[in-house]
Amino acid sequence: MSAGETIWVDNPPFPANARRAVNDAQLRRNIRNATSTIRQRRATMVEELPDWQQLRTAGAAIKDEVLARLDRYLEQFEQAATQRGAHVHWARDADEANSIVGSLVAATGEREVLKVKSMVTQEIGLVGALAKRGISAYETDLAELIVQLGRDRPSHIVVPAIHKNRSEIRKIFLNEMGDAPADLSDDPHALAEAARQHLRRKFFQAKVAISGANFAIAQTGSLLVAESEGNGRMCLTLPETLISVVGIEKLLPTFRDLEVFLQLLPRSSTGERMNPYNSVWTGVTPGDGPQQVHIVLLDNGRTKVLRDHIGRQALRCIRCAACLNVCPVYERTGGHAYGATYPGPIGAVLTPQLVGVEHAATLPFASSLCGYCYEVCPVKIDIPTVLVKLRHDVVKAERASPESVLLTATGAVMKGRRRWTLALRLAPLMRLFRHGGPPPISRWTAVRDLPEPPRQSFRDWWVTRSATSKQADQR
Amino acid sequence: MSARDEILTRVREAIAPVPAPAADLTRDYRTRTGDGVDTFIARLRHYQAQTHRVPESELGRTVVATLRERHAHLIVAPEGIPRDWLVGLEPLHDTPPLDPQTLDGAGAVVTTCAVAIAQTGTIVLDGSTGMGRRALSLVPDYHLCVVRTDQIVSSVPEAIARLDPLRPLTFISGPSATVDIEMVRVAGVHGPRRLEVIIAG
């Protein structure tokens, strides 16, 4: 069993990555510019809606309803989608999902497939898994194309190439694209045009496309993909076979629920009233679009997250990345430092739960707990509370530290009255260390003054004092 | 156990300890706003789409004039587009289905729409008469869309209520765009680089 690339195995833990990232001035400049722009846009779009808080509350409630009855909604979705001509597959983990998709592609006889940007296919490491079977998968989203050509990794959920500036992108295109014009400038318009030319022929020839989905409607078996460039529409419309990998938490009960999420998502993710394109399809539409439609429903750790009553709210996430854009830690380290498919505050709560805290023990600490992420979250995920809970889990899972031994001992002593009294009697012995203790205690006392313990404890003094005053009364 | 049964079992085990509370979903957000045709036009212009507003009687003439002005001659015309919208132009009909290369060589596609959202400047196509299959409004580089004023609703909830989820739906808000390079908005990537909307009525 494998969780795919939920965490990047070759990656050092967060603190080491972060230390390196904060010293990369170019990276920090690129990320600061991008996040401050997107933050501002989001704020303007959210202020415009007087009912934003009501929409957030409804969004959270709809997602909680899905999670509370997820088994029923999954069965309902499967039945509805199947009825409309889709083939529904189930995958327990990344390996199983990759193997299903690989076999489906192999069955078409194709060696090349196109990809729509999707977090879940990053999570399972699909492109790499297909490559091992001799299948080339081409990313078609501009940012994912930049990342793929640069043999790089995405560093943001919505804008994966946020860590690269225009001149770096120009270099990647010139060196790796193969058909980039020799006089390519670093103007974003020219770079986007180069990507258009590069992909256009591929779109027209592709027989198989692979997508994720932003939402899956249980009532109707429909899927929705939100995007900006039209590469999604190309992949969802022109090929003969469409394979969509969908995390089981992507469900919404009814089509009507989109009225909430189509307001929350674009304003939170790109700071637009609406993103340029949303495509909704239900199974197969005769004469329009792919006639072979497959849906792979993926667990890959989600049912583990669902078990935790505090942590499960992370499954409400709609991948808008608003929490990344406001996070003071993300802004300084960038996304790669998290060493995982899901970076930023949501990654810090999702990744350890998906793979187990012991495999991502530093991530719950990659936060100052300032709470800005909670404030901007369109589905009200209380990220700071989940982080604190996960920190607790990490400490519990770790080997006993001197500090925890000391605290456990103190706890035991304070539990019994007699033990406590005895300990207090012994306290004056601490006077021996008032000018500093022996090693290793000296490391602590060398820079700190110990309060001098009194010769007598308060309790002893009280007993003596009472005895003295009683004698006085009797006299 | 099959993957399906195992996942469903895992889900049930995960949610069983705490019985699901009664759904406390309150839809107290706005289902309707004050936004109308003027907002719709302002939003489209914000997306760098061109707009025209004409009385119904001028519609045919405006469509033809607009297409001529853009020097578009080969026009993709889905089934149901009135003949007087294409006077003197060369329509491309989708029977038998046009291949992507032919669509790519067309000067324009003309469609109607199923519903339009004023607040967000969105038009929604659902593949019925006047809109055709999804590829028709995607591959040509220039999309001219005709919206009638009674198709314009104020808000996203009003639009969702009017749509049939079982039809293939495309929500279009301006020409295709990207902000992937330094968050600079570039209009026009893979979808039509030019979107023009004629509002009739």
C-alpha cells in the first residue's frame, strides 16, 4: 500500500527546508508579490458580498452533512453516474488508483494522454506511475506545464508555479518546450501564447484525458471542473475517453448546493466574481464530448481523517488556497518547504492526518497559530484548533523527552497529599543549587537565576504558627 | 472484499461512533440580488468582453454587422441559429460533426445561451438549440453570444435554479484567461480569446 506523493519521500523535514527557503531572496520576492496581489483581490471580492458569512456557514454545513452520511452519498453518486453511462471505480489508495487509471489508458491502446490540473492526481503521483507503464501524460494547465517542463514540483494549490518569475519561466520554455519561438520574450502574454501554440495540436489529437473534479453531485452523478484557461474544457470535451479521479470527500448532496460553492470558490481562490470556465457533465452525453467516461473514487487516507472528530473538518476543504495566501509562514517559506502535495496551513492539517502524524511530525508546528487561515477559510475549517490537536498527537507519539519525564514525575508527586508534603520538606535542599547546579543542570542555571527556596515550607510554617497561637490562647 | 465494500465499511466505521446530527443547514444567504442588465454589461466589460445592447428588432442586423466588422466569414452556426443572423456570411453547420481543425479554422461561432448571471457576468450554455455541442463554442477563437434580457437573472442561486444538471453545462465568464505568471491577468489562452455579447430586448 502506498499513499503516493501525499508526502515527498526525498524531502527533508519542514524546519530544514524552511531555513533554506527563507534565505532565498528571489523566492521570497516572487511569493510575496504573488500572495499580496491575490490577497488583495480576494478581500475586495469578499467585501462585496454582504452575506459572505452566511455563505461560509452554509458551505461548512453542507460539507458536514456530506461527511456525516458519506456512505449513503457515495452509493447515491455511484448509482446516478452509472445510470447516465459513467463507469465508477473505487480505489483504496494511490497504488490502486494509479493501476486502475493505467489499465484504462492501456485498454485504449494510447501512449499519450492529456491532463487537466488536479490536486488529487498530484497526491497519488499519477504522472510518474503512468510513465513507468510507458504512458506519457502531458499537463495542460499553464502553471503545471511550467512545473512539468522545469522538472519541478508545484508549490501552491491554485497557482503551482507561483515560485517562478517571468524570466525563469522564459528560460524553461526556451530550453524544454521544443517548439518555443527563438525570440520569445518574458512578457506573460508572449509566454501564454507560446503555451497555446505548444498545446493546440495535442488537444486536437488527444484520445484520452485525465481530470480531477472540484465537486461531485450525489443526487445527479455530475462532476464539475473549475478553471480559467480553457485547457480543462479542451480535455473534457475533445477526447474520446475521459477518466476523472475524485477524492471521496468531493461530494455535495444536491445540484442546488453549487449555488453556495460557486460563490465561495472563485472569490476565495483567484479573487474573481467567477472564474472564466466551469464545466459540469453527467456521465455520457450522446454526440457531445467523451463517449467513454470513467470515474475513480479515491480514499487514500480520507477515511482515516474521517475517524477524528476534530480533524475531520479538514475534509471540508475545497482547495481554494486562501489560507496559503494569507499565511505568514507560507509567505516566507513557499510551498516546497512543506515537502508535500498540499502545502500551507491546510497542508499542515491535512497531510499529517492522511499519512499519519509520525510521517509528517514537523508540519503541525509550521504555524504561528495566528488564526488568519481560519478567518479566510470559505468552509470555516478551524485550522489552528486542528493544528493544536495534531501537535498533541505528535507529542504523544514521540519518545519520552526529559521534559515529559519531569512533568510526569511532578504530576505523580502532586497527586498525593503525603507525597506532596514530603516533597515540600525536601525543597530546601534546592538551596544547594542556588549558585548554579552541576552539569547538565548548569546549562540551564548558567543563564537563569533560581529563586531561593525558603528554609521552611508554608505548610510547615502554618502548622508551627497554629500550634504557637493555640498555646497563646490557652494561656 | 472489493475496494468499494472496503471503502464503504471504513466510512461507516469512521462515522458510526458519533451519530450524525440533524442537518442544521440554514440557507439564509441571498438567493436574489438587485443586479440587472447594467451590472451584467459592466461585469462583461470588466472581463474585457465586448458588449452591445439592442432592441429585439435590431438583433439580426447587429449580429451580421458585428461579424462583418470582425472580418469573420466562416461562421460556426449550431442548429437553431436563425438564418437572418448570417445573411451574406458562410455558415458552418455541425451535421455531420465538424472536426477540431475545421472549427479552429472558423472565423467565429455564434450561439445563444440558457441563462446569464448579472452579478458575476456569466453566461451558461447547456447544449440545447442554438448552442450545439460543447466543442463548437470552445475551439473557434471568437465567440459571439446572444443573450435575451429575460434570460438574465441577478444571482448564482437564481441561475442554478433554472438549469438542468443532466445537460452538459458550461459557465463562461469572459474570454479564457490565466494569472499563472506573476499573477498578471492574460486574457486569451486555450479557449476563445475574444468574447462578444449582444444583449437583445
